[in-house]
Amino acid sequence: MIQHVVMWRLIDLDDAERAAALKRFGTELQALVGVVPGLLSVALTPDVRDAESNFDVALISIHESREALATYQSHPEHVAIGTWWGLLVAQRGAVDSEI
């Protein structure tokens, strides 16, 4: 199995915009479980410390295999989410690991 961890630092948003974006992002990502082959779970975790050095939010998703991760990344519904979400991103980091 592959654990896919992605962290984002968002552009400057007010609290209401940030909350709405995170809610929509989490809802849309959760909807991919059972739709994207090999995607086993998704967890979205907003930062609670609000430290300037921290990222704003992290995604942890579990995939059956490296091939399943590749399928997820190119799946049209995932790409559509990334299109609007990408407009809110100032910085991104990721780590993929075998578990």
C-alpha cells in the first residue's frame, strides 16, 4: 500500500473563505473513495497551531499500490478538484511512502 501525504500553504484568505474552501475540498475528496479504483481512504487535516512555518492543511490518502496512486492522480474527478483548489495554493509539498 502507498500513503500519499500532501501539504499546502494557501494564499491569503479570510477565515470564512478558508473554512468554505476546506469544507468543499474535504467533501469532494471524500467522494472519490469508492469512485477511484484503489483509493482506500482520504483524511484532510487542517493545521491547528497557526504557526507561520506550518502548512495550512494536509491530505493523507491510502492507495492499494503505486499504480492505484497513479490512477488517482490522473482520474478526471481528482483533476477537476485540483483545478479549482490549485487557484488557492501558494505552496505545496508531498511525500509518498510504502506502508
